[in-house]
Amino acid sequence: MKKIFGSLFILLAFLGCKEKYISPVASPNLGYLVVEGTINSGTGITQIVLKRTVKLDNPIIVYEQGAIVTVDGQDNSKAFLTETSLGHYTAANLNLNNAKQYRLNIITKDGKVYQSDYTSSQKTPAIDSISWKQDASGIQLFVNSHDASGLNKYYQWDYTETWEYHSPNKQFFVYQHIAPPINKWGITYFDPILINFNAAIYSCWPTTNSTNIILGSSITLTDNKISLPLISIPTGDIKIGILYSIDTRQYGLSEAKYNYLQKMKKNTEGTGSVFDAQPSELVGNIHCTTNASEPVVGYIDICNIQEIRTFIRNDQIPNWNYVSPCKPVELLNNIKAIDSAHGLLLPIDVARQSPFGGILSYYFDTPNCVDCTLSGSNIKPPFWP
């Protein structure tokens, strides 16, 4: 079992190589179960993500759907998680008893049972602040925390970024399909027609989640205070073009979970060079009880997740100098020119008008420069000021 399980991860060492690596290990059709997430013992959301391992040349994420997922207590309590999207199982406000131990229980739709070890909740101190400093390359954000009780020594952080984005070009025209064919050319073509300002595609809020494993420990510190880099944003990045938000979550970890994540971090982020640390075998605390020899990827810990949201305005960062790369083009108002742009460019506004009446030309630009919904949601988040 160890050889098979270790082989799944040693493949990552070859991601940076030019030659394709063919694994000698035959994977099952659906792969092994991957369990991601943390049980939130306090208020807030618990989210567990279930996936299946896939071959390196398969870019598709295979989510485990239709499972029954519960948090079971040694006191026979049971809390159900609901599948809110593909493979994502959530529950709110579990408010677990810190004097009791709990485990994650998973029953997949094929009847297999997976369970994590019973474990106690780790106490997570509050995040003191998210600070930042600016230099020639951009800004660096830091997470600052401490634990006056001295009980917690191991931490993990992740975050969700959201920013306000305005399309570089306001749209005042849309395409209209003209039919029957125009007599002059004998073809069906697309023609811009005047509309009011299209606000629905002007303001959007893109959102992205962190992907790196961010860990910290105060085990060697006397005052149990931590200040660590969280994320870097280069000068001129669109994220701080108007208003930027980062929602940071802090997890208090057991030493075993911390060590597990340290190995995973080396396996996933430190590969690509023969001088890097080589991938190591990951042994989690989740087991398949219906097949003891089946590997399972994941480690489930329990803690009260702490969270803080921070905003940064463009005017707080001097000389940010965001410049849009968009450059509208002018097209003559004739059938061939306009029809050739359809599917490639979007009409924006009138470029030139004839002194005798009528439109001589229009401005056009690429869809990404006109329609903000191609990069984010046009629904304003409820937390946005």
C-alpha cells in the first residue's frame, strides 16, 4: 500500500521536466478519494471538498458527488453537511462541544465508508490585523496574530480576494441582426444599433481563492507572536484599480496536521528541480473502513476558524499607475467592415458622424475590454461598501 500511495505523489516531481513521465502504476477509473477542508467547531461555515485523484495528463477535476457527509461526535451527536455545489459539502454553525471529540464520516454513493480519526478541537486565536507595505515592486500583505494563552503554536491561513472592476470601455451600442438581406449587398449582416449605456456589463467584482499552502509556527518564539507574508500584488495590478478586498481565514492546527501540510507543501510547491526536496509519502488521518488497503488523501482537523476582511482603496497606494491595455479600433460604417468584426469585436460608440447626417464610423474593442462579466460577477457582493 505504501508503494502505491507514495507513487501517486512522486509523479509531481516530474511536472517541471520536458519529457513526459508515464507512471508504471495503474490508477483505478475514479482514482482515490481526496478529502479537503477543516471542521469549524464554532460559528461560521464548515466546508469539506471531495475529489478523486486523476492522472497527471488529465486537467479535469473529478468531484465526488452524492455522498452522505456527517460530523459525528463520541457523544453520538451527528451533524449533516449538504452538497451545495459539485463535491462541496457545507454546514453552518456547528458549535461543537470543545470537551468532546469528533470525526468526519463519509458514505459515497457506491456504499464505501470513509472516516477520519476522532480528534479534539484546536483553539484558534483571533487575527490581530492584515497589514501591508509598498515598495518598488508593489505591495506585500502580512497576517499578524498572537496567542496570549500560549496553547496554540501551529497555524494555517487561506484567503479570498475580491476587487471592483470597471470595463475600460462603456458600451452604447449592441449588434442587431438585420433580415431579410440588404438589397445592396444581397447578404445578411450585423449592424450596431443605439442603446442607452449598458451598465450591466460595466461594473463587476471578480473573486479568486488562494491556492498555495500558507503555514506558520511560533514554536521557537518566546512571545508567541506571528507576522508572515500573505500575498504580493505587483504595481499596476488591476486588483487595486478601484477597491480591493481580502477575506483572510486563520486555522489553529494540531502538530500532526501541521506536519502533514508541510509535507504536502513540499510535494506540490517545491518540485521542478533536482535540487528540490523530493516528494514524500503523505499519511493522513482518514481511512476507508470498507477496504482497509485503499489509500485516502487528506487530513481532517477541528478548530474554531477565525476570519477578518480588509479593504484597500486605490488612493491609499501612491503611484499605483494601473493602465488599461485596451485600445479601441475605428471601423467604417459599411456592411463588410461591421460584419467582419462580429464575433471578434463589440461596438462601443460613434467615432465619426457625417456633417450631412448619419454615422461614418464606430469604435469597436475586444469583448474583454467591453464586457466585465467575462472576468467576474456583475452582482455587487453584500459585504461591499
